[in-house]
Amino acid sequence: MKELILGGVRSGKSALAERLALASSLPVTYVATARPGEDEEMQQRIRHHRERRPPDWALVEAGPDLAAILARHARPGHCLLVDCLTLWLTHLLWDEDEQTCAREQEDFVAVLPRLPGRVIMVSNETSMGIVPLGELTRRFCDDAGRLHQAVAARADRVILTVAGLPHLLKGESL
């Protein structure tokens, strides 16, 4: 089963993904895409997520090659929780050239249907506001929108989380 959980900042999407992974009773590997760097706020967010996770969950920190990481860690009877796609996309746009960025996104979308086991993906819905003024920010919103559409088309279930409340967009109810 492939699941996409979308929502705004602090909408409850990560907490929902964690509850679903825990309720699956499967071994879980948490695939983290955040990079702490020198940003104290990001370091605090990462600590908060780390403290919420059960101690028996495995952790993999993803770089640009998210498709290869998922292919390496996905297996029957196992759950991968990817948090979050938009942070991964941000790092791609910031760190990689345009061709590498496009290729990594294509590889990620292509590998999804072939992954065994359960995959829960979290991502920020960013296209519900005004059109950004900066070129890189517009590109991010455009790429995120296209990525979400491609992932949602391949997902068995898509959930939009607003104010901590899940709204089913596709698939079986929770």
C-alpha cells in the first residue's frame, strides 16, 4: 500500500503518518529528509520528531537519491515512512542542477509502484496560497504540485490533513 498525506505546516500530517505506521504493526523504517544544518529551528523540529518516534523504528537519512534509498529499504511486511517530500524537493532544488533535480523526481515517481510493503509519504501542500514572487520559489511550488499529482496518481490512499483532521481524497477510509 502506498499512501500520501498532504497538509499545511503544523496540520497534523506527520503525527497521522506516525499513528498509521504504528497501527500497521509492521516493522517501521523512518526515512528522514530534513537536514539540521546550522538552523536552530530545524534542529528543534528534528528533535521533536525524533522524540515522538518509537525507539524500535529504524532511521535512514535521505539525500537526493530518495528512489534508490526506498528501493534498498522497502520489503514485504515492512513499513517505510517518508517525511517529507517537500523538504527533499527543497534540497534538490537548492543543491542540485536542474537536470539532476528532474531526474531524481522522475526516478522517485517511477520506483513507487515497484516498492514492496507499505509506504507512507508525508508532504506539505503549498499550492493553496498566492503565487510567490521569486523564481526559485515559483519553481518549488510548480515542482511540488507536479510531484504531488504524480505521487497521488500512484498512491492507493491520499489524505489531506487540516487542523489535525484527516480528509480522505482517494482510497479506503482510515
